[in-house]
Amino acid sequence: MKRSLLAGAIAAMSFSAAHGGEAVFYITEDGQAINNISVQVNGQKKLVGKNGFAVFDLKGGTHQVELSQFGEWAGEFDFTASLKQNAEVQVDMLGGEAMPDVQVYTPGQQTDVLLGSVRGYVESDETGGGVAGARISIKGSDKFTMSDANGEYELELPRGEYSINIAHPNYGQADIKNLRVLAYVATQVNTNLSLTGDGIIEEVVALGSYIPSSVTAQQRDASGVLDAIGSEQFSRFGDSNAASSLKRVAGVSIAGGKYAVVRGLNERYTSVLFNGASLPSPDPTRRVVPLDLFPSGVISSINVEKTANSHRPADSAGATIDIISREAPDTFEGKFSVSTGYLSGTTGQDATVQKTSGLEVLGFGSSDRDLSAAAQAYAKTRGAEAVTGSEGAELVELDQWQTEKITIKPDLSLEASVGDLIGEYSFGDLAYKVTGRYSNKWKLTETDRASYSPVGNGDIEEADEYIETRAVNEIDLNGALALSLMGDDYSVFSNTMLLRQTQVDSSEEAGIRGEYRNFTINREYTWQEREFFMQQFSGDVFFPETMDASIKWGATIASAKLDSPNSRSYSLSSDNGIAQDDAFNPLAQDETAQSEFSMDTNPRVDSTKLQDDANDIQLNGDLRLFENDNYEIKLTAGFSLLSRERKVDSTSYIYALPADQSSLSDEYKNEQDISKVINNESVSNGDFTIEPLNDYKASYTGTWDVNSFFIMPSVEWFDILKVEAGVRLEDSSMVVRTSVDPITNTFIESKVEDDDMYPTINVSLTPLEDFKVRLAYYGSINRPDFREVAPAQFTDTVSGDTYKGNDKLTEATIDNLDLRLEYYFSDSESVTLALFRKDFVGAIERTADIVAGSSNEVIYSFDNNGDSFAQGVELTASKDFEFRELGLRLSGNFSSFDTEIEVFSDSGNLMKTRQLQGQPDILFNLQAAFDEYESGREYTIVVNHTGENLHAVSANPLLGDEMRMARTVLDVNFKQPIVMDELDFKASIKNLLNAEVEQQQSGLMTKKYKPGVEFKMGISYLF
């Protein structure tokens, strides 16, 4: 009786009995747990943990299980369990054949307590023999046993999940966490203890967690070339968002901290999806979504698909990056984290910035930043003239010219999440997860800038030389809600996200500018609010009795907004021309005190509002057409409908002198603060007029519709050969139309339309159990984006450079060929070698030109620059090392690229060949991860090297192309558990070498700055 009561009490403590609908697998061989087996249940695959366990959430019905070892088939079987039932499955590998024993039960309804046991061996590190008298106890109860003279023990327990302590007065102790006990099964746990008291913590990995070996399994089982990053790696490497994690993927670099550059191609050749859906971008200067917009807290994994499948959009030649969201948990979980950061050269420094107040610290601009409706309407009025006096003072808010001098504070980041099972209902289990994040960070950079002009005989000379001081404050405020409904044969997921990113930009350029080499100061203050909202519903339905059919569906409504309500810019200059020299020396003749407000380049205010709405609908279906012991044939088909609509409204005003006044009044000539020059009083007195700039091309509307259908059969012969072939039909139509010129009543319209088929074929060959060969061919297309064909100037928010669209731009087509060899030392260790080739027709590139005159401003644009190719090689490797008290994982990759494009003259003659614009010629990544078992400390070192690459093509044949020089970045991360596994201290140093960012043209510097060393520390609490 006493034994039954104790067993019942322990059973009540076990976590696994709290809810139904899961299956626990325990894999053994010769009575010992093994961890080199992959378990696949209903198509979902996981590796077993360190002690031989794997766990899956179950839907009701018949469940198909397949086992593989090093990628080779190792057995399969079926079992049946309802939605409310759990399953315990022991699989004993006998002579390479799986022998399953399945126990299905309904939690809470057993009349008898079903028992299993934990047994094992406690070994001495010093002698290698057994440790007698070790106490093996269950945490939270008085249940224990002692090891015998041989060090062996066995403890009988009810089925459930436990934490166990093994202790000895002379040998110290070890903790074992998250240990499963199955009914009628003896779970084997062997432990080492040391006379020094340093017990090795034989920690069992939490079942279902994302570990590096599962990433390897995911890549190994993919039909094409895939690189994956999981949530555990985000935490390990200190990644706060999607962009910061991708730089560790072979062949990938990150442009501007936001955009993925893959395999010799700039970011425009990469597609970014969220759970398979296409998204609009809140950045008007790019066709892809900025990846730093997605906080790591909402991401389960990121899949970088380097070869195409027919179910993916054809508009991707570099890679398809699919961000997979976190699902709602089926048990309660919560997390809170806070961190602060110091950036050298930024934190603690003084900066002059635009004045802010109130809730603007959260990124919400005050109402007086907005250009009034009356001002926007007046600027578009036909024949609108300059206004002054009280009418002018009331038209445009003038207080926004005010600035303030601040001392930059340390960065701050707060993040919290909570999730739980809402309830178990007749129609399924309903769960939720809520995530919120706020961050406020600064970056102050001092950049050397220069431009050059040809002077004949192959010589060039300096055109401009100046120093740009730029203070950027980025404020992120994000929220996400995930809901899941899991039924017997279906699942429904809902993802709601509101992501906001506000960029407050204050810049000053001081130095020598223009054809007369005057000392000039240009100042600009910009407030930009980007907002991304998404509501996505997705799910799947299974028909196991009908050819194992399944249907996956998704509907996504997304809206991206940009509000730049009141950007201000003005210049000061002196009349003295400065002699030219051969060195970069912009402040050799500092004439700041002699500079006065320039009314040649009038002070101006710009307002831009952008809204980009997208609807994406997808429906895919799978059928198993035929299956026998030798091969199987599957068919996948589906369609998608993507519709985007963008509207951009831009308004500009300049401040000018009255018509009867040729120069600035004496009272303003020595004033450096523009708020004391242009204000309500000066405009009301008639000292300045306000004049609308009617650039009708800066406002435009765009529509983009893409209708797609695909069909993709696949054949798998034994487990040796798999062939997946398909074709995708896409019909795309983009129309961009500028606003109407109020003077001529005309507009500019640009159309980019195509309708074509894109074949794909992926071949996977496994001649040996640990060796795999992949071969893929696919066709793809690269289409321009709205902004690239809208013929108006705009400023890149990342670099601060000026761009202009090209209404003559058309699509580029690409043929792609991939070969990858993969060898697996184990399920978590591998080496791969990949070769690829891409051939382009009409490749789209960024071009650079100088507008001659008073400013010598560099203008970037886009053009179809002819036929070209990109080819390269990628080598990746990972290896684990185990020492007595330390674990070490080394991983890394090396990529080398060769690109070439032919440049023809207007008459059609080949002038030269050069590399494509985009990717560095060499990429190298190395990660070293150290684990101290006893203390739980983690140390991580990350090295990232990017080689030289072509930044922009020179539009002037007498000037060389603009190159971005090579640099190496070193990051160090540290983690220390403080209270068990609930509270962690984390610290990191980013860019420890403070590697310089530099661009050159014809061997001369055009841009150079040091981004600074970032020190960050914080704590996270799991509750």
C-alpha cells in the first residue's frame, strides 16, 4: 500500500502526464541507448537526444514512423493513437532491424500506476571502476537508491519525466535533467564522477529542442541544397534578429546589416519569405524585406534554399530565404530578457541631433512633425507660387528646424514572451504565444568621403573631399501573436505581427565641394517610421486513408508603410576657392566660421509617405501515387496568387529669398543655427518665402500581380536515389505610373511584364550510408522593383547615398546549375563541397555617376548591363570534440566566387570584361563553441571575413568601378547560468578588431569609416 501511494505521488509530479497527444521514443541497441538514429513521424523528423530519446506532438489517427541511421533506412512501422492519447515507444535495434514495442494510453485514466525504471553504472574517472555507495535520488521526492559494490543501480519509477541527482561524499555529484521513464522499460543512464568533486553533468537535452545535429539532419534530408539556422543557434551566437545570424551561412554576406547577399549576387537576387509567403518591403529603396526587422524571438528557424523547387517563386537566383515562425507551445513557458550595450566611438559621445520629445522615445513621431494636409495640397496645385508672411508661416511647421546637443546613452533592449495551452476541446487543442520587444540603439560614425573626375590622358583628380558625421538612432517596437489549433487530422496556425522600426538620422558633411572647391557644410535631419503588419493563416489537412494525401494552404495579408514626415536639409558655404592637392585633407582650410547660409542650394523640407499592401494565397497538395518495397512515386501540385499595390506620395518645399533680394540679410550672415534664421518671425516678416517644388515623378503608384501554378512529381528508389522534377508557370505584370504633372497634364508610365515556364530538377544520390551527391538545374528570373523603375531621386536609408530610378529597366533571366557532395561523420558532423554556375541574360546592376556642377554629387541608378555568369565553390565542415570537462564544436565554411560580365560599346563592340556587382570574391566563417559541463558556461568565438567586391559600376568609362575592400570581423560571446537553467547572464563583444569599412575607385578612397566595437551584456529569465 505504501509503495502504491508513493508511486502515485511521483506520477503526479511527472510533467508528461499533464497533457495528452505526444509520443516518446526510446532507441536502444544491446540494452544501451544510442543517439545516431533519426525518427520521422508523419513526415516530421528529429534526431534522438544524448540519452536515446525523441518526442513528438501527435494528432489523432494512424501515425507512420520511419527510422534512419546516417541517412539510411533503418525500419518503419505504424501505430494508432487518438488526439487525447500518449504513446510510449521503445525501439530495440537488433541486427540493424528496428523492433518496436508501442504502449498507448490516455493520461489520467489509468486504473493502475505503470512502472518503468532507471538503471545504470556510476564510474570513477580516476580508477575506471564502479563507485559504490553513490546515492541516486529523485528531485522533489524522497525516492532514492544506492549504487552497489560494482557501481550499478536500478530505481523503479512510474512513467513520467524526472530530474535525478547522483551524489557521493568523496566523488561529488552530477545532475541529470529531463529524463524520461517509460512503462515496462529500463532507461539506461551511465555517469562518471571524479574524486576532485568535479562531477560531469550528464545533462539530457530537452526533448524536442533545436540542436545543431537536427539542423544537419534537416539539410541532409532536403531535396535540394539547403542551409538552415535554428533558434538555439540564435541564442548561442548572440543574434538579435534574422540578419545577424545569416552571415554564418556559406556563401552569404550581409549588406548594411539588413540584406542577404548570396552567391555572387547582391540582395536584389534573393527572395525573402515568411512561412512560405511573399512579403512587401517597408524600405522603398530595396525590393526585399530588411531582415533586421524580424526579431529572433519570433523565429524558429531560417532556411536558406540555394537551389529552387517548383513550389517556390521563380524570382530568386541567389537564394530563397524562408523565415519559419515559432509555434505556440502546448505547455506553459515564459521568458524575459534585458540587455544594454556600449559602442565605442558612439556611447558617451556628444552629437547634435534633431530635437525630440514625449513618446518619440518609443518611435512614435509627434503630430507636429507631419506636413499639414493644406501644405501637401498646395504643393500639387497647378501654378502654385511662393508664399510668405503669415500665410507662409502657417503653411509649414517651422519649429522642426530646432536641434539639440545630447550625450549618447547606452543601448537598451527589452524582450518578453509567454505561451501556453489554452484548452483541449473536442475539435482540437488550442494554444497561444505572445512576444514583445523594444530596443533603442545609437550609431555615430565619422566617414571620410571623396569623389573624382577624369581630366584626360587617363588621369583623374579629386572632385569632392569631405567628412560626414552621422548620428543614427534606431528604435524597434515589435509585437507578435501566434495561435495554433491541432485537430485529429488537421492543423491551423495564425501569425499576427506588428513590427515597427524608427530611424532618426542627423548628418553633417563638412569639407570641399563642387567645381569651384568651396568649403561647404551640408546638414540633413530625417525622421523615418517603418511599419510592417502581417496577418497570416495557414494549415494542413491529412487524408491518410486516401493515398496519404495532404493539403497545405496559406493566406497572408501584409502591409508595409514608410512615413518620413519632415526631412530638413540646408547648406552653409564660403566664397573662397580652395587649392587642389593630391591628399585627402578636407579640413586643411577649415572655413566653418566664414561660412554662411547658402541660398543657391536652398534649405528644403521633404515629406514622403509610402504604403505597400500585399495579398498572398497559396494552396499545395501531395499524393503518394505508388509505393512498394523498392520505390515510391509522389506528386505535388499547387498554385499561388500574389498581388501588391504601392502608393508613394512625396511633397517638397524650399525656402528662398524674396524676388527683390539678391543676398542674405546681414543679421543672418554670421548665424550658424538655422532655427534662428528660418522661423515664424523671419517668414512672417517677409525675410524668406516658401516655394513648392513640383517634382511629380517623386509620387507614384504601382501594381504588381503574379499568378503561379506548379506541378512536381518525384520518384524515390530504395533510399539510394531520389529525383524531383517540376515546372512552374508564372504570369507577372508590374505597372508603375507617376503622378500627373500639373503643368503639362502628363505622366510617365513603366511596365514590366513576363509570362514564362521555369523548369526545376533536383537529383539526390546516396551511394553510401554517409555520403550523398546532389545535382540540380533550375531556371529563374529577376524582376525590377517599383522604386527601381520609378524615374525619381531617393535616398538610401542605409548608406545615405542618392539613387534615381530607371523607367527603361527590364527583367533578367538566369539558368542555374548546382552540384554538392556531402559526407557525414555523424548526425551532427559533416563536410560538404558545393559547385555552382549561373548564366544571366540582361543582368541588373547598380551604376554610379557624378552630376557635374556645384555639388559633384554621386548618383546611383540601375541598368541591364548585358550577359554574364557567376560561378563558385563552397566548402563547409563541422566537428565535435568531447573532453572530460569540456565540449568543443568547430564549424565553418569557405566560399570563393568568380563572376564576369561583358561590356559592349554603343556600336556593339566588346570593350572589356569585369566582375558582377555584389558578392565578395572570398567569404570565410569560423565558429568555435566551448561548453563547460559542470558550470554550464558557454564560450563562442565567431570569425567572419569578406573579400573585396564590386560595390557599383561606374557610368563614366574614364573612371574605374567602385570597389568595397576586404574586412574581417571577430565576435566573442559568453553565457553563464546563474540559477539552474532559469536565469542566464550573457555578454558579447562584436567587431572586436574594429575592422574598417572602405570603398575605393581607381585605387583611391571614396568612403571610409570604423563602425566601432560593441560591448553588450544582459540577463534572461525563464519562468
